[in-house]
Amino acid sequence: MKKIIFDCDPGVDDAVALFLAFASPQDLDILAITTVAGNVAADLTARNAAVIRQIAGREDVPIHAGARAPLIRPPFDAGAFHGESGLGDLPLFEPAKGVEPGHAAQVIADLVMNHAPGEITLAVTGPFTNLALAIRLEPDIVERLGPVVVMGGARREGGNITASAEYNIWADPHAADIVFSSGAACVVMGLDVTHQVRSDPARTAAIAAVDTPAARASAALLEFSNAIERDIVGGSGAPIHDPCVVAYLLAPQLFTLRPCELRVETASPLTLGHTAVEFRIDPTAARIQWATGADADGVFALLTERLAR
Ligand code: RIB
Ligand code: CA
């Protein structure tokens, strides 16, 4: 059983990742969901997390809202990929239970300091603003965090929001720089690996055939992403970026990692948010592991099985 804090910006793929985490109570003790401005504005990411939580029947898990903007850059939402609501065309409702008081950054700092070193793993699937603020509030959390497992960055794949940057890093490069240079142990699911894990029609249909609220909602979310992938990119299956973070927490053997040093561009207008991933290092000294491969069929088998629970 892993104790986790799940920081996210739901977001269509964040939502599927949340369903996977909520469906795995025997593996993941979710101490808190924390939300951040990203794909859509902060009030919507908080509302969306509560909507997904209610569909999943997991209102035992508290949600804390966090940063309303990146540390320095202005907010820039990715509504083109997630729809105006942030949850594609999912029928929305006002969740019965809302967020708890307490800012996400303070909640992350307090939970990590109130647990034994290494006891809490942090999953981050949106811009890193809340974690960067938590590190500034309480620098001692860096050594106490179990690994931080994040979705972000790109090396071989190039960028998805600019030619050279992936959205989560580009949206708040200063926060990402604070996190990656902090010395925290990180496992990084960049586009190099998430682009290997795509919800092609057969995989999406397998999820759509599962008769549970979480599977029905996930299938609708994946179909929304696939339609955008067809229209914008011309592909047949959208990459499921954020579920790769939860799949790693549940089944790390599905992924191949490589030790690296990782630096973030925070100044260049042309390459802002670029992640420079360097493998020519002393592997024994590496604090960051870069995911280079995934067993995509294994990830979808895990996702489909858990959504059926
Ligand atoms: O680049 C993909 C990432 O940006 C995902 O986390 C997606 O939800 C968006 O936030
Ligand atoms: Ca996200």
C-alpha cells in the first residue's frame, strides 16, 4: 500500500488517471487530491476533480485547491485539448461534496512533514506550481518525499505545446526548474513514453464495453481525446499521458527508466519549457529517472481491469 498525494489539473487525461487511482484502494492510500490551474482555470480543475471523485464513489478522499496561476508566467489553458469544461463533453453536474479548506501547497508540505521520510509518494500530472510552492514553504520536504512521479517534459519526441516543450513544463517552467533542481527523487513520464501509450480504437472499445460508471466516463473522455487527435494531429489514438503516472505507481515493471540529469529552459522565448535530458552522467548519483519505454498493452490491461472494479 502506497500513501500518495495526487496533484493534478483535470483535464481529460488527468480524469482517467484519477479513475485509475480511485479504483485501486488496495494499492494506493490517497491522502489528498490537490488541484492546480493548468488545462483549465483553477476553479474548474477543483470542480472537475470533485466530479470525477463523485463518479468514482470516493468522496472519502479530500480535495484541496491550489495555485491559481503559474509562479511567473500568466495562466495558459489547454482548452483546445480538454474542452471548455476541462472534461471534454462529459455531462457535468455540481458535485455534492466540494473542496476542503487549506491551500494545496500547504497541505502537501504539512502531510509530508507529518509522515516518516519516504512514506509519501507525490504524483503530479499538471504544472508543478503547487509542489514548487510547497518546497519554498517547507524545503525539508525534498529529502522526505518518496519519489515524485510526474508527467512532463520531452526529449526524443519534441514538444506538444511548442516545437520544443511539453505543456506541463512549458505552462510553469520556473516551478519545474525548482522541482528538478531541488534534489528530490523524481520519476519522469515525458512524451517519449506517453506517446507509446495510445488509446487506439480497440483499446478504447475494450474500456467502453465495461459497465461501470468510471469505465463509461473514461471511455467518453478517451473518445473525446481521440476525436481531437484525429482532427488536430491526424492520428488514430490519443496518448494517455497522465494515466502513465498512476500505472507506474501500480505496476512499475510496465515501464523502462534511465537515470539522467534534467534541466529546464526558463528564459529563451523560443525554447521556454524545454527539458534537457542528459544520460551521460554517473548513474549512481542520479536523482532523476527518465521513462524511455512502456508496455502499452500492459498499461491498458491494468486500466481496463481496474475500471471494471
Ligand atoms: O502534455 C500533456 C500534459 O499536459 C497532460 O498532463 C495533460 O493533462 C496536460 O496537462
Ligand atoms: Ca494534466
